[in-house]
Amino acid sequence: MELRFSLDTIKEIATMFWKLAGSSTVFAIHGNMGAGKTTFIHALCDVKGVKDVVGSPTFSIINEYFYNNGDTGKIFHIDMYRLKDEEEAIQAGVEDCLYSDHLCLVEWPERSPGIFPDNTVHVYIDTIDSSIRRIRIDRN
């Protein structure tokens, strides 16, 4: 499935994304630097009702947010950009999050592809132009 968004439509696309997600909990968000991964994750968290400040966990590696939009739960926002390999990801606690049954939104998943559950949904964000992004969702 493919979707397109701009900053004007990102909340609508994030709402649609959660409806399409169904019972999936782990989302590997792929895209080049500056493609809009963190911006899209911020919109996903807004739609879920996260009240915390949503920012890139580049240095902390894992941010934990709580949501309440009629249902309640936890979201792990993981940024694996600074990790060298799967061993570092495991030591940082990434694997624990991925298998926790909480929602996991993971940037730079290609740093440690072997630790993801089989049912991970892969999301690819590409830049169309300065204001339009394309999202492709691959459920494998």
C-alpha cells in the first residue's frame, strides 16, 4: 500500500495508518536522513493521544511515551542510527521493547535487521519533493 502526505495532511494519513495497522505492534520505519521519519512518528503519537514531548531519541536510543485516545498503552520510539550492530541493539534494550507487545516505532531498522519479530510491518518513507512524502507499507 502506498500513501502520500504533506504537513497539511499528515494527521489524516497518521489516522489512516493506525486503522490499517490493525493488531500489529512493531513498525520498522525506513528512509533517508531528512525523509520525515521522526515527523511522521510525531504525527502517529499525536493521533494516539501522547501528551509527552515527542522527539528523536538519537542519543537516548529509546523514548517511552504513554497514550490515551480511548484506549491506553505505551509506545517505544526507537532510533537505531547510532548503533553499530545487533549486539549493541540488544545491549541497549531494543530487543526487549520489540518483543514487549507494546507499540514500537523504530527508525533506522536496517542497523539491526535480525532482531525484529517476523510480523514486523516495514514502512518506507521517500521524498517526492520539498513538501510531499510517499509512504509504502510492507506487511511481508
